[in-house]
Amino acid sequence: MSQQSKSLKISLLAISLILTSPTAITASIPAMQHSFTSISETNIEFLVTAPSFFMVLGILISPILVKYLREKNTVLLGLIIAGISGTLPVFTDNYSAVLATRILLGLGLGIYNSLAVSMISLFFQPPESVRLIGFQNSFQNFGSAIMTLIAGYLLLFNWHLSFGIYALAFVLAIMFYSFVPDTQRMPHLYKTRRKNTSNFSFSFGLFSAVIGMFTCMIFYTGITLKFTPLMELRNLATPTQSSVTLTVMLIVSGISALAFDRLSLLFKQNILLFALFLLGSGYFLITFSNNFVFASLGLIISGVSFSIYGPYFFSKTAALKNCTPEISAILLLVGANVGNFVTPFMFKLFGTLANYSLTAELIISSIIITVIFLSYIGILKSKLFLKSD
């Protein structure tokens, strides 16, 4: 492999390091609650998930920006927006200002979210492109893990500094500008895409996958949001210690994502059932454990489920007829980010049913996951879920 090719691959993959970083400052929630005393817990948690909704907007306007700016400049624009808006909370104590910067962060990340995958296919052909796309998923997890760890360390000083992690976006922008050439249009490729797009139909399989991604993201994001406050409430760990556990979870999730192909061969049609089992088991361990080690194990198990159901939905929808991988990827990203966005509100709803008890919220979540798990067993038996129709 030439040095130029190696630098190109690293630069293309590196931009994914911050794609899932909005949750990296989760451990700062308790500290921000002490700072914003007049703001509700739900609204504080909203600072973590707000970027997700506006990532959807960025994903949707990305094709328009690519049309005028081309791929490389669109990625650079997204990185610069993410870098500036991500680091601004270091300098302000105003909740509204922090919320505004988080919204812009989501917009910046969304602008190049789908390009982080599609640009790999522009520069490389299978099987190399398939291998790199697998690495791209792991880069997201490892990047989030590193940023979560650094944010947790900076939290030892104050919660403002934890937002300094987003300065990494500027480094990634310099790398991308230096080593990734301007993309060249491929007329035959775009012609094929337009043809496939004209035959697009929203099938039952695609609908099921989007709803599945939306639902799974609510519970995955929920457990990452609630873990630190729960550990502090039970006097089991400090926010910094919880941040370390979140980092370990992301690392293990990244490693397990690399093994998705093998897990898929092992579990076959039961792979999603296995992911739901892990998610539910993780919830039960966290909810009913009064030991930090077991609670941490529950969080890690829940994280592994994310590395399974994400690739599962993407791979299944890519095989559906009358739908291009680009369209299915955009719809799944929309489902995932909307699910991420509504998580605080869903758990607030659970709280209204449980006298606003954090433990009770998790119990209700565990029950819902169990119901979904059992329902999916029935769906598998009827062979109606995610058919390539």
C-alpha cells in the first residue's frame, strides 16, 4: 500500500471519529444540573440529544450541498461547523446559548454523515470498500470512546472544559483537506442511482427497519443518559468513573462491530433477537444491581447490542428491491437520530407513569424491551419481518 493511499484511507475513516460524539458529554449531566439550577433534568438531557434531531436536517440537505459544493467541500463545511459550535460551550454559562451550539453541532455532523460512508465507495471498489465501511462503523465507536474518556477527564476541572473535545474536528478538517482529493463525478454511477431512485417504493421491510432502528436507539441512548445519574444517585460511582465505564462500553462495542459478519453467520435469522436479548439483559443488570461492577457489565452488554442491530438494519435494507443503499441509509439515519432526539421525552413519559423515579423508569423500559423481544419471536415464526420484497 502506498503512503498516499494509506493517508487517503485514514483521512476518510477519521472523519467518522466524531459522528457519534454528541453523547460523549453525557457524564457532564450532573455537573450541568448543579450549574443550571432552574433548568429541568429533561432539558439538561436534551443538550445531549438535541444534536440528533438537527443531524436529520443536515442529512436531508446534504445532497443539495453536494450538488453545489461537491463532496469534499461539503465534508469540510460540516467539520468546521461542528468544530466551532462544539467548542463554544467552553466559553458560556447560558443554557440557551449552549443549546443553540448543540443544535449547530448536530447540523454540522449531519451535513457529512452519509458522505462518511458514500465517499469510501467513490474512491474504492469491493472488496476493499466493504472492508473500509466495516472499519468506518468501528471508527465511530472508538472515536466516541476516546472523546468520552477525555471529556470525563476534563470534567474533573469543570463541565465547560469537557466540550473542548470537539476541537478534534479542526484537526480532522486539516487531514481531510490535505489528503483527500477532490472527488470526480462518475456519470455511469449517478445515472444508475437516478434510475434506481425512480423505482423506489417504501416497502414493509424498509418501514420495519426504520421503526426498529428508531426504537432500539431510544433504549440505547436512554441507558447511556441514565447510567451516570443512577450511579451517582446510588452512591456507586462518581461521574468521572461512570465516564470510564461509558468509554469501555464504546470500545467493546467497536470491537464487536468488527465481528458482526461472524456473529451474523452464527445466529443467522436470530441475530436481531440476540441483540434484543443483550439490550434487555443489560437493562435488568443496571436496574436491579447495587454493585458498580455489575451495573457496568450491564452497560457494556447494552452497548454490544448497538454494534449488532445497527449493521443488521443497514445490511438488510441494502438487499431490499426498489430501494438504493443510499436512500435506505438516509432513512435509517433519520430513524436513528429521531429516536436519539426523543429519548429524554420518552423517559420523561415513563417517569410520569412511575412517580418520576429513575429506577422505575428503567424498570418500565426493561418491561417494554421484554415485550418487544417476545413479540419479535412471534414475528420470526410468522416470517413477516424484513422480507426482501
